[in-house]
Amino acid sequence: MTRVFSGIKPTGEVHLGNLLGALQYWVEDQHRADSFYCVVDLHALTTPQNPEELRAKTLDVARILLAIGLDPEVCTLFVQSHVHEHAEMAWLMECTVSYGELRRMTQFKDKSESSEFVSGGLFTYPALMAADILLYETDRVPVGDDQRQHLEITRDIAMRFNSRYGDTFVVPAAAIPRTGARVMDLQQPTDKMSKSDDSPQGTVLVTEDPRSIEKKFKRAVTDSGTEVRYDPENKPGVSNLLAILGAATGRTPEEAAKGYGQYGPLKSDTAEAVIELLRPVQERYQMLADDPGQTAAVLRSGADKAQQIAASVLARARRNIGLLSRP
Ligand code: ATP
Ligand code: LTN
């Protein structure tokens, strides 16, 4: 069976970009592949976090993943730091990737330019991500378009390790959806919707109240002119609404554009489609919030299951790279 692995950081709140660009595919994949989904708390540490908030967010993101439809009977859901093999494997990856390769990562450039404190971990972030993926003999990694470069570097690391030290890792493929792959900020439609950027009016949260969602879409920045057409280059605002409407209703943005002559109805229909998409998710989220033990139990058995695989792949990598086994 195909093995799928993906991760989400417990920084900020889960938003519509996460859902349409990645998480909805996780839910689909769990039924056709052996799927591992991870709340990557070690990756969150690459930027300074408040300890209490990080702990709470880690549990909260797991709850949201269950609410959107991940079924712990079918897939494996766990927290990255609960399986210590990730941190250890990351070191082997850091020593396999080159400085030049890391320096070319655009996410590092973007994030480091806008931060006061740039950690060493932010720079070596892709090595930890490669460790996550390679530990599970992953065939396919469903991610949003922004992760394309990180997937490429993971493949390069795997191939280099295999050619230096013998066959050790499965070389994974990216699975990037065509529609919804990059949901943009409603106020700045040339930037991606993001958890950690400070743009509350441009970001729609998965747990957000319907009235507030409606307001945000009503105030979404559109483009000059009045024509409704999918043209991300010249009409980024309208195209983003069409991409969201399409992804929320299972159509392409071009199909979603049909029949609209004005921006107003497009905005209200998009808001309605999003509210309907989120309604059952929010109901389940509330039920899980009322019973925190349920999510904790899922994470405990998820970590046990993940660790069995991670430990055996790490042992193979340690052996092949030449580390002496503990006598
Ligand atoms: P941050 O803003 O802190 O970088 P993020 O919102 O990008 O976080 P992640 O935890 O890094 O979220 O990503 C989880 C998944 O969501 C990834 O597969 C990522 O590609 C996808 N994703 C994130 N933002 C968007 C977006 N605006 N459009 C589509 N997919 C997205
Ligand atoms: N870097 C990713 C999160 C992430 C991930 C992974 C995704 C960490 N490890 C492994 C897929 C597979 C991000 O910023 N969205």
C-alpha cells in the first residue's frame, strides 16, 4: 500500500488555506493509502514561541484535524516531538544537505527577512522536514504549493544518502493539488493566507464564526474593473475568491466563474460556500473540545504506531552511515 506522510505546524490558528490547500486531501488520502499525519511542534520552535501557547496549540491542531475528518481508525495521527527519532534523524539529514542548498530556500529568505531573531533552526528547517518524511518510507507527500521546494530538497537528500551509503530511503514524490493549492490573503491577495503573518482580516479560520466569515468576504479586496474572470496575474483578488469558491464546491476556478457579472454576488456566494463547508467541522470540533481525553488518547496510540516504523528506519540509517551500535 502507498505510504503518505504530511505535517502541519501548531503555530497560530488553522485557516482556509491550510484546509483547501492541503488538509482536505489528507482526509481523502487516508482511505486509499497508509497515511501518517503529524503535528510538527519541533518545526514550530524555529520561530520563538510562548511555551504554554505552543502546548495548547499542539493539542488544538490535533483536535481540528480530527474535526475535519481524519479517522484514527484508518490513519495515524501523532505529535512530532513524541517520536524522538525525528530530532535524531534530522542531524543525519543536516550532515547530508549542503549549505548552498539550504541557502537557496525561498521560505527561509522570506521568513528571515521579516524577523528580528533568525534561529539556526529556521535555516536547517528543511533537514528536519526531510527527516519527518524519510523516517516513514513515504511514497507521497500531500502539501500546498509553498512546500514544493522543501519536497525537492528532501528528494535530493534521500538520493544523495542512498548513493553515498547504500539503499536506505524511499525517494518520495510531492502531491500538490491544482485547485486551492495556494489560497491568498483576502486583504493582500498577492500574499498567501498564513497563520503566522499578522493579517487577521485577510485570514479565515476553520473555527471562525459564520458572521465573521461573511464580513471578511464582504470586505475582501477585489480588483479594478467589474468583470469576474479567473486571471491570477491581473485580477489577484477576484481570482482568489474564485479559487476558494471552486475548491469549496469541488470545481475549477474557471467553472466557478460562470454566471457572475458582479463582485457582490461572488463574494456572498463564496462566503456561503465556506460557511457550509465549515459547519460540520465546527460541530465536531466543539464535541472534541468538550472531551480532551479523546484527542490525547488518539495522540498516544498514534505516537506508538509511528515510533515502531521510525525506530527501524533510523536504525538502518545509523548503521549505513557508519555509527557504531551501542554495545
Ligand atoms: P505559517 O504561516 O506559520 O508558515 P502555514 O499557514 O503556512 O504556516 P503550515 O503548518 O506551514 O501552515 O502548513 C500546513 C499545510 O498547509 C502545508 O501543506 C501548506 O502547504 C499548506 N498551506 C499553508 N498555507 C497555505 C495557503 N495559503 N494556501 C494553500 N495551502 C497552504
Ligand atoms: N514545512 C511544512 C510543514 C512540515 C511538513 C513536514 C509537511 C513539516 N514537516 C513533512 C509535509 C511533510 C510547512 O511549513 N507547511
